[in-house]
Amino acid sequence: MLVDTHAHLDFPEFAGDVDAVLSRAKEAGVSRIIAIGTTLQSSRNAIQFAEQYPEVYAVVGIHPTSASKEREDFAATLRELADHPKVVAIGETGLDYHHLPSSLREQEISEATFGAASTETIESDLHDDAEIVSQSAAFEQQLEIAASKSKNVVIHQRDAWDDTLKILRPYSPHVRGVFHCFNGSLEEAREAVELGHYVSFTGIVTFKNAADLRLTAAALPIDRIMVETDAPYLAPVPYRGKRCEPAFVRETAAAIAKVRNLTFESFAAQTTKNAEQFFGL
């Protein structure tokens, strides 16, 4: 049996389709699914799914790209949500520098005069600084909640590795994290594992151009690996380009088992054990 450790069941792509999605997951041998919150409302939605379906558990948190948009006193509500008996972790939280205002603005501007571009650059830099401060504060607040509630954290990191570890490192003796949708280097993965954290792989590991990522998945200690879909995103081969769903985590597990020269059954059993220990299932 498998555990899909990261799925967004409340996203619009699954509207009106959750029963069928969960049925296909069960048929594929996926026994439990972790529904991930990205805002306060999304976290409430995750809890509702966990209450409705026995195989679903919830993670509550504020995604880094939602941090500046969420109300400033989100921590008090998040603490309350974290007390629900089917909430198994805090997240997804972390840092995302890929979607800073300057990056988004660059996508919007096709042509500009030199002077206008310079003005835009200055304004974007200021907005970037404010966004980074907001994300960092929200990340720390959620780590504090996790520590106080004796729960682990689901970490989103994109283009912000050093800053993410800088914030996470002091909490590492008390809180375990899983770097979800890991797509970094073997060195980064080992750095996370050495701090006591976990690494989770999505369907990216099945992509033709992901040879380095497969080598990383093969080299890490097997007791520090988990698998996920990040549904509805990143459908693995042979479903690439389609809506991803929890049943597809089987393809990700099979790909990693192959590069590790393990049977599918033994790898699935170990990653399930890892998920059970991490989330307290």
C-alpha cells in the first residue's frame, strides 16, 4: 500500500470529482492521502475532506506565496485548526523566490524604455524585499506552531534554499520537515537529511530529463524518502500533461524502486512506513 503525502484535493481541478478520484486511488493501492492546506480557507477545506473520508488526513498552513495576502493574525486561527484530531502536520510553508513581484513583473513587460524599466526595477526590488520579509515571518510563525503542537512541517522551497535552511536549522532539533516536490541537487538533499529532515518526490522523477533527480532518489537513505503527487500538478509518465491525481503516485514509486534496484512492494512498504512515522498515521 502507498501513501500520497501531498495532494490539493480542494483545488478547482477536483470540483465534483473527489469521490471518483479517491476510488481510483484505492484501486491503485493508495491507502491514505494527505490533503494540504495553502491558506486558512484551504486548510479548513483539507480538514473537511479529512472528516468526510477516512483515508484522508489534513495538513494546515499558509503557502509562502499566500503569506502576504493572508490576514496578519493567521497564526491564532492556525493554532486552533492544528488541534483537530486528523491534522497531522503544519504546512505547506516555506520560501518561494521564484514568484517574487519582480519575476512576475518581468513576465508582464514585453517592451519598455530604459527609464521606465529602471523605475520598474527599483519598485520591484522594494516589493521583493517586502515579500521576502512576509514569507520569512510566516515560515517562522508556522515552525513555532509546529514545535508547540509537537507536529512536523511540510516545506515548500523554490529558489530559496540557503534562506530556507537558515530559518529551519534552529528548529531542526525539535521539528522534522519534509521537503515536498524535491527537485534540487543531491548535495541539497543530503544537507536536508543530515539535519534530520525528509525528502519527497513527485512525478518529476519519471520525466525524461530528470536523470539527475533519479540519481538523487537512488542515493538517499531509504528511511528518509517519501512519495507524493502534488495533485493536480506534475502528473508522472505516462500521464504527463493530464490532471494528476493520487492514484498516480504509484508510477512515481515504481520509478524510484527501479533506480534503487528494489521491488515495488518493498519500496512501497518502506515509504509507507516513513510516512506513517512522519505524520503519525
